[in-house]
Amino acid sequence: MRDVFTPADIMLPAGVSFEKWSVIACDQFSSQRDYWERVRGSVGSEPSTLNMIIPEAYLDQVDLNDEINKISRSMDDYLERGLMRRVEDSFVYVERTLTDGRVRRGLVGAVDLDEYVFSGFDAAILASEGTVLERLPVRIRVRKAVKLETPHIITFINDMDKTVIEPLKDIADSLPLLYDFDLMEGGGHIMGRRVSGRDAGMVMAAMRKLHEENGPLIVIGDGNHSLAAAKAYWDELKLGLGGDEVIRHPARRALVEVNNVYDPAISFEAIHRVVFGVEPGELLGALERELPPGGDYELHWVSGSGRGVIGVKAKRIGDMLSAVQAILDGFLPGYGGYIDYVHGEDAAAGLAMGDRRLGLLLPKMDKSELFDTVGAKGVFPKKSFSVGHARDKRYYLECRRIVSD
């Protein structure tokens, strides 16, 4: 069996401030430029992954060619100045202390992009949500132009018996420490230790067994479009490579963090819908007519005139969410309304109180339903769930070369 998730030659900053180096995923705080201005002020002129990304808060006001060139020059500069060191043939065992004090345990390594599909189901690595193809070209352009990748991708394994990551907790004190610091802007704390040699071999053996027993091995949580861009670039690149090069080329793999979906620190938060510019009664009528009635799931609704519940029959929560989204997408064009995707029941219910608004409070997803839905050849519609809160998302930190030396 081909190994899907392997150690990698991981690069870390050397002789620089980890706190300034590490910034949160580019797709966070996309409507809050003040957050990113504070980050820029904190980083100043110091080496940082901030200079290796394009925060989505600024996508509508930057020249992409200039930004991509700046990213490439920054990476080249850091490499030429010796500001990065290579940790060869290793995983990184990560303990991330979240903003609520819980500790999320993960493992950074490389996934084989030939084992991943984002628009199908016959693979070891699967997407959890539909991929918006229009979001890929910019990401592909960046990947083509640079020498390094730095991931904000979080993935999940379905390891109820806790056989892959959790055993490393018991030997963590014996593993070489790579970093240990507070993340900026209230992002909590992160510690990383090197996993290599025999310990890495035990991780890979446990992953192989998990794959044999459970089918799809890895499901993407955060960063689906970034991994899809890496896949699209690799599929294009490998057409011009020979047999050995296809196996060895560094762009065949992508660096990700793997988490166990059953880690107590992993939580899925529902993302609710507030529909603006519609008559609540008309939209409710469409939902009640078109959703299959039953008691499997409850769709709570809120408007200025009251509250209620629609019982829905569905095999899986993903089927229920897809049905709701399809009705909304079909209903709104005729009314000129729009949807806001809102975190938190109280926030969604508050927004729904105005005129010509309807709030739809979606049920929280049980952890087991992630793999149940994806494994049954299904993906979740956009904005179905969030993996924790914004400040608990992955920060850029580890890097890896994606061009041959």
C-alpha cells in the first residue's frame, strides 16, 4: 500500500522571532482590515510569513502580479540569508493551546496529491465541501511562482481508538523540541516536537492500518481550496515529468496538519443562515413544501413575527444541509434577496429580527457525521460548519520546498 501521509523535509525559521514569523491563515478576518493592520504593525520589517501570503482582506485592492512577485522575493531572501533550517525526514507533533485553554494535538507532514481528489470520491484523501473552481487560479499562480509552501490546511482522520496521534503525547518529553511560543493577536500557544526515525515509522504503520480498516483516510477541514490548487498545479506539472521524477518531485506532496476528529479539543460549530430581502412566510412555505418531513433533524427558524421548527427527514446531516441550501439558492433569484452566513445562534437570531428577514438555525454536526457524509460520496454545501473559532485556526509556521534543489 502506498503511504498517503509521510514525513517531510520541513523548514523552520532560524534566528528570528517565532512570534513575528507566524501569522494566522490568510482567509481569516477577511472583513476586518484593522486586524491585519495590527499584524503588519507587530511584524514591522522582521522576517514573517505575512510576507509570504496575500490576506484575503486585501484581495480587492492589490495588484496580484506585484504581490506574487513580493512573495517570491521574500522567500528567496529568507533562503539566501540562511533564515531557515531544514528538519529532515520528520513529522512535527503539535500541541496547540486554544483560546479557551483546551489543547489540540496534531501532526504536520506531507500528503501525496496523487491520493487526493477534490471533485470525486475514489481516493484516500477527500474534500469535505464543494470546491469553487473560480477560487483556484490565484492560488495556482502563487504556487507556480514560489519555492516554498507554508500550510494553513487542517485535515482529519477518523481515529476513534486514538492510535495515530495520541500515543505521541506519552513520549512527547523525549522528542526534540522545535518551537514553543505564544501566537500573536490572542491566538493561544503552540509547541512543536520532532518525530523521526522509529517514532515516525510507528505513526506511518498506524496510518496504514487505519486506512485498511476505515476506507477514506483523510478528509480536509480547513484550507480545501489551497490543497485543491496544489493538486491542480501538480496534475499539470507531472505531465512533463519522467517516471522517476513523478515519484520524487517535491510538488507531488503538500504539507498539512492532521488532527483526529475525535480529539476533545476539536469542535464543529454550525454556520447559520440569515436571509435578507424576502417575505419570511413565503420562504418558510417553500422550505416546508420542499424539505422531506421527518424527525431526523430540526431546522429552527426565527423572524420578527416568531419562531418555529421544521422537522426534516435525511440519512445524514450533509443531505439535510444540501437540501436547505438548494432551496435557498433556487428561491432567492426571483426575490432579489441574499444570504449572510453567521456564526453563533444568538447573533443569527438577532439579525433575523428586522423586516423582510428570516433566520435559519442549523443543527450542530456530530463528529461521526463528517466521515459518514464524505464516505458516502457526499460533500457538504458551502459554509456548513466551522472548525472552532477564528483565532483558533492554523497559523503559518512550518515550510517545505516545492521545487527541486
